[in-house]
Amino acid sequence: MTADLRFAPATGIGSLPGGDAREAARAATGSFEDFPFLPELPARGPGADMIGRTAGMLVELYARVEPSGWRIGDRPGRDTKRARSWLGEDLDALEEFTQGYEGQLKVQVVGPWTLAATLELRNGEVALSDPGACRDLAASLAEGLRLHLEEVRRRIPGAQIVLQLDEPSLIGVLRGQVRSASGYRTHRAVDRQVVEAGLRDVVGVHAGGPVVVHSCAPDVPFALLRRAGAAAVSFDFSLLTERDDDAIGEAVEGGTRLFAGVVPGTDTALSDPAGSVMGVRTLWRRLGLHPGLLAEAVTVTPSCGLAGASPEYARKALAHCAQAARSLADNPE
């Protein structure tokens, strides 16, 4: 991805509260006229959650809901059909609100490692326990993702699609913190080069288009994600520590965009927009980066998805992101 790639100043993460696809599409497009996103509405139930939605995209692998979670099965069942139906409903709504739209549009899917750490095999253990299953899962995801991106392009032909891979379990995979089915042990850490290669294969599906990797866990591996081909990294800004400074400085200087999650994902009293990005300005000064780079290097987002927020707060949070981004552009220092 070229270092001069420009992203719009603000967008959402993905999930929103409620179950009305049209209302969600209205919020996602109305809040960010130059960077809308395809909403996810997990409150509708299994299949509308991020794991179920992505499982519904898999090719020649199918998943169903068990008491312990999503499990890979032999054939598509009602859970797969429900996931695909809800995705179609969400695409219908987004298409309605993006007639004639030309600009960046973000779609989200779960990345290969969080999927492997969550989807169970027939024996009840997650796919992460079996390297062969991880490879099969990643290949199935890549093909399903290719078809999904084709569908979005067909529906919204003027859109420049930005693909977001959600990887909340990535740190656990790298550190050997993913628990076994019994809960008494953890699965072995996956080698960083294997993790990087797996991500690169999925990132490569969106050839010529930018990919952002989102993780709202501490210690985001910025350098690994950059090597895997991510054009941007999305993270919860409140979880950063000064230990992250070098990695962030290198990322910015290398042309990687930062999707800074500065607006809380659950109901809280919001500060003024300038206050929400004060920490970003402080980080910039600490790193010795030029203030004029801020608007070019940072996209403002909520800290994570907004599924746990009230509908009223979610609308305010999205609007607040756009206002905070304007504050950052108008007054970078």
C-alpha cells in the first residue's frame, strides 16, 4: 500500500445497537458523508454477531450455533442461512442510502486468527488447536471475502472499498492465551511469522484496496500488522502506553494510518470534541512529529464497536467522532 494513501478523517468501527437495518444504515451514512461503513447489528441474535456474520461468508465450510459457541459442521443449516439473510438485509439498506455515492466505504469481517480462536471443530476445540484447520479456515475466509467484496462493488459501484479485519483475539493467539475447551489449559502460542503470513494471505484478497486491522486489546502489534500489508491499524487509544511510542512513530513515518479510537463505546458523558483528541495531540508532541501530519495520519473512531451502547448515545458518538476529527484538522497543535 502506498504511503500517500489518504483516508477520510472519521468513521465508525462496525457494530451498532438495535435491530433496524435501515436506521443503522442511515446513521452510518449520515454521520460520515465521506467514510460510511456497513453496520453490524448483533442484537438481532446469532448470525448477526461478528463471528456469525463472517462464518456465513465462508466457502465450503459451514458453522452452526452450539451451547458453547459457533461450531464448524458439514452442511449449511438455519444458522448459516440466517447469517446470510441478515447480511443481505444490511447490504440492501446500505445500498439504499448510498445511491450515487463515490468515496471510501468500509466493510468489516473477522480476521483469520480471531476466527480460528473462536470457531470450534467437531471435537469441541477451537480451530486454533489444529494448524491444518487454521489453513483451511483462512483459505475459506479468503474466498468468501473475495465474493463479498465483489457483491459490495456491484451494489455500490462508485465506492472505494476499505476492508477492516477485526482481530480482537490476535494478542491472545500470539501469547498462547486462548483457552482450551476444558478451560484448564491454553493453546500453544502461534509463531509470529505464521500469524503474519496468515494475515498477509487474507489482506491480499483486497488487491489494490486498503486494509485496516482493528484490535481493541492492549499491546497491538503495529510492526507485525504493517509487515502483513495493513495500510492502517485501528485501536483503543485509551489502552496505549509509552511502550507503544516507538512502534507508533515508526508506523506513522512509514505511511501507516492510525484509526484512533478516542470516543468511548458505551454510554458516558462526552467531553467537548477538542478534548476527545487532546491525547492524540499529546502523543504527537511526545513523538516529535510535525503537527501538520496529524490530519493526514489519523482517522478518528469510537474505541470499539457500539453494540453495547444505547441508540441515542451511539448516534451522538458517531457525530462526536466527526466533530473531533474537524477539531484535529483545524487545530493540530
